[in-house]
Amino acid sequence: MKYSENQKVGEIVADNFNLAQIFKSHDIDFCCKGNRTLDEACESSKVDVSKLLIQLDKESAKTDNARADFASMNQHELIDYILENHHKYVEQKIPQIKEYVAKIADVHDDRHEELFEIRHLFEKSAGELAAHMKKEEIILFPFVKKLEDAAESGSEPPTPGFGTVENPINMMKDDHSEEGERFAKIQDLTNNYTTPKDGCNTYEVTLKMLKEFHNDLLQHIHLENNILFPRALAMEKTV
């Protein structure tokens, strides 16, 4: 597929998530700030938009037949995918990473004071993500599924206590932005998750776990901000 400088970054990644790594390599936020056009994002990150378009088109041609097609999933399928592949992942990984971060902070604190802030940032993220996901699981996701059911059956959806679905969506997007900023700080403090020369094996493993968690979070936010939420907003208007 050929992309253009007027397309929104989030829409490009929604079309083909394999292109996310290209944006990440240029420090272009495709999830929390995915509503910018490619031209706007490139200007902000001081990237040559024409060269980036060549990269995107080239990578897209290679991956068109192999990519997971999230855009073809209905809302039920996409929500179930997010729950099974991202919410469960976060729940499983948080206790492990907290333990490892605490361990290297205790051992290496005399030479790497930044570990105190990294530990604080991750523990803050752990608590916020747990609350965030529960709100999605209990309130937002069930209503989005009901919206789709109503659209398919031609019936009216139940009236939610939160008014329009835009209200909880805006709250979730604000949470996403905060997490994006938190992990950007962790990435910066760890020099892009690079183990220092005096770092032990546990230090290296911890940074690899943090990097993997960050990458999973980017896809998690992208699927919601750029695919699930826009569809829910459009669907509410139609029903």
C-alpha cells in the first residue's frame, strides 16, 4: 500500500502494525499521539517525511501477506484479543518486573541512582494500569460489545450511567497518555534499555523485560486508541 504525508500516523499503524517499529525508530509516537498527520509528526521529530514514506511503502510491501489484520476483527473479537493478549500479559508480568526492578535497585543503587526513579515509575505504572484495565473490563468493554450487538440487531442499546461512550473513552485515552509519558521517561533513564558496563545478568534481564513490556504497551494502546475507540464512537452515533 502507498501511504501519504496527509494520513494520520495512527491510521497507518492501524492498517499495518508491522510499521510500528519504523515509527518507534524515529521517536514518533503512533499510539497516544496517533491523531497527527505523518507530515506533522515528522516535523515535530525532525524526520524527512519523503524518506520515511519510502521506508513505510517498502516495509508494507514485505509484510502485507503476513500481518495480523486487526482491522478485519469486529468489536467483540478485538476486545477479546486485547483481554487475552494484553490485559493478561500485563497482569502476569507486573509482579515479575517489580521484583526484578527492586532487586537491581537494591544492589546497584550506589552507582546508578536513576534506578530509584525507574522503580518508582514502574510501581506507579503497575497500580495505574491495574485500575485502568478493571475500568475497561467492568464498564467500557461490556458497553462497547452491547453497542455492536444493538447495531447488528437494529435495536437500541441500553442507556449507560456515564452518558455518551465518549466520556469513558476520553478517560482511558488520558490514562494512555500518562503511561506513554511514564515509559518514555523509563526508556530515557535506561538509555533505551541499554545495560551499563557494570550491570550484572539480572540487570540485563530486567531491562529486557521492561523493553518488552513497553513494546507490548504500545501495541495495546494503539489497538484501543486507533481502532477500538474510533469504531465505538462511530457506532454510538449510528445506533
